[in-house]
Amino acid sequence: MSDRPSPLADPHIAFDVSEGRRDIVVLGSTGSIGTQAIDLVLRNPDRFRVTALAASGGRVALLAEQAHRLKVAAVAVAREEVLPELRDALKALYGSEPLPELLAGPDAATQLAASPCHTVLNGITGSIGLAPTLAALEAGRTLALANKESLIVGGPLVKALAKPGQIIPVDSEHAALFQALAAGTRADVRKLVVTASGGPFRGRTRAQLADVTREDALAHPTWAMGPVITVNSATLVNKGLEVIEAHLLYDIPFDRIEVVVHPQSYVHSMVEFTDGSTLAQATPPDMRGPIAIGIGWPERVPDAAPAFDWTKASTWEFFPLDTEAFPSVGLARHVGELGGTAPAVFNAANEECVEAFLAGRLPFNGIMDTVTAVVTEHGVPATGTSLTVPDVLEAETWARARARELAAKATAEARA
């Protein structure tokens, strides 16, 4: 591990604390991260102000309500066809008041990411978050990053733009590592330990996973998330992506990043130091804590999330990862080590397979079987050092098409 400062999240970086409220742009405002971030902002009006919102367009009424309540200057929606519905919903709420500026289309969120503000919270799900991530960094904004996919698929691109301390992680695991790493120097770190709840299928064998349903996969035991992230937690793909993210954020080699199953989800991750000490960051499962770190650092937001009641007994368990039933983490390590477009292929193929599973076109075990086949077929990328945005987009397009082909073939063979 190099002793140079990471170009990304580093708890030792000296931050300038702005006086007054921080202006925040929230991307993915109607999703799980976005709605919790807005709740946090509304409870701390002296600290934060939301200036703009972006969403996909699937929950127009909620987006309009958010815009009106927060009095934002601009609202962006990815789906242009819902713009008339959004305008009507805003008019009904605003009455004679002037409406916020409206943007629509696939590049709308990217435009907002570069708009004047202190912090951009990227809570978009999927690799479509890459362009907004790059735009926010290029504009010099602090990036509170919940969209792990943008870092994973565009790692070298993101790292080339990010200035020291410019990215603050919002994933609970990486917010935990970020805080624990403050206890020592980079040279003191022996390993990062990323915790996983194990999802709804913890303890099941691969054979027992063959017939699980969509409803089974969406019944996460500890976290309330969107369907894609919830399925990724069931396959543990989410944990594989987090391993790649930890490597990119903290420049720790893959062989020094470990995954351990912790069903209670109290310990969000740990750092083991060279003297044998392990520091764990722990809170009850609630994403408002990591969000507060992302948008408030280096200050902490009082009562951002619930704390433990230490007067009550509790049991915290830790188990090794079952790599046979859940091969996703090992595959993620492999594509992370390959670099280049391999992570983009892995992520894009997975997104297509999750969609097919949710639609009933692919069995649960078929998700990782298909992703593995696509990654294998993609082969070894030339290099990760000269990666470009067109490279990423081309690799994703191929991976999505190939994943759909293989998923369709598997479905046809199963019905034959």
C-alpha cells in the first residue's frame, strides 16, 4: 500500500467548514437515500438547504411535494415524457408562486450536478450515475457518494478528477471505514473488514436457492431499500461491489479486504491495524447516519440517527462468508483486479439479470450464472489506466445485450 494520500475519501484531510448552511443538490431524491436525506435536511434547517432535486420520474407526485416543501430552484427528471405531469403537479402546489426551473432528459441530473452548491448527494441507483459523479467533481463540488456503481465502473476516471477529500462515502460500510480509518495512519492499516448482513438467504445452500421467489429476495431482514439494491443484497453482489469500492476509495489491495457476515447489521465495517487492534463503527441499522456523514463532514449532525440502548442485552454474531452459495464476492474481486472495463461489464450484466429476475424471466441462481458467463466471455481488458467514458459505455452496451441473450436462452431451455 502506498503512503501517498488517497485522492478520494480521507478522514485525515483538513476540511474547510463553510459558515452558515450548506447548499445541497440531491440526485435520486425520490429513492431510499434521497428521501432519508431530505428528512435529515428538514430536521436541520440551520445546517442544510436543498437547492435542486433530480429523480427518474417514477414518483412524480412525491418529487413535486419535495420541490414545494424545500423551495428548490430547480427540478430535473430523467423521463421526458413525465414533464407535463410534473409541471401540472407543481402548479397545483405552487398556485400563483413561480415554479422552479424544470429540466428533463437523460442528461438533466448531470446538469444539476454541476450547478452552484456546496455538496452533491448522488443517490442515483446504477451506472447511469457516472456522468453526474464526473460533472460534480469537475465542477469542484464535494461529492457525497451513495452511487457506488459510478466509482466502480469508472474508477480511473473518477480518481483522476477527484481532489483530496472531495468524495465522502455514503454507503454505510464505507462511511464506517472512513470513520475508523481516522484512528491511525495508512501505514498502520493491516486490513479492511466489510460486514454483510447475509441478506434473506443467509445459511442456505446453492441448491436451496434454486427456487426462491421475487418476494423471498425482496424480504431483507434489516434494511429497507429499493428492489435492485435489495436483490443485490440477496445475491451479495452488493457486497462484491463494496469490496471494489473500498479498494478504489482507500487504495487497499484486494487481498487485504475481507468480508464477514454479521446478521444484526450493527457493525457496519471494521479496520484492523498492524498492532492487532480492530476498530468497529457501530450504530443501529439506519442510513441517516451515513448520509449525515456524507453531507455534514467534518462536523457531526446531532441525533442524525438512533443510538444504541446499552441498558438492553443484545447479541452480535459474525460468520465467515459462504463462497459456494454466494460466489458474487469472489467474482467481484476478480473483475476489480482485472480493472479496465471488467467492472463495468460485471455491473451492467448484473443490472440486466436482476431486472430479468424481478420480471420472472430468470431464476435466482441464474443471476450469478449469467453474470459469470458474461464476464468470462468479455475476457481480460487491455488496461485500466487509459479508460475513457466511451470505453465504459461500449462495454456496458455489449454486456447488457449479451446478458439479455443468455438470460433469454436459459429461460427457453428451462421451458423446453
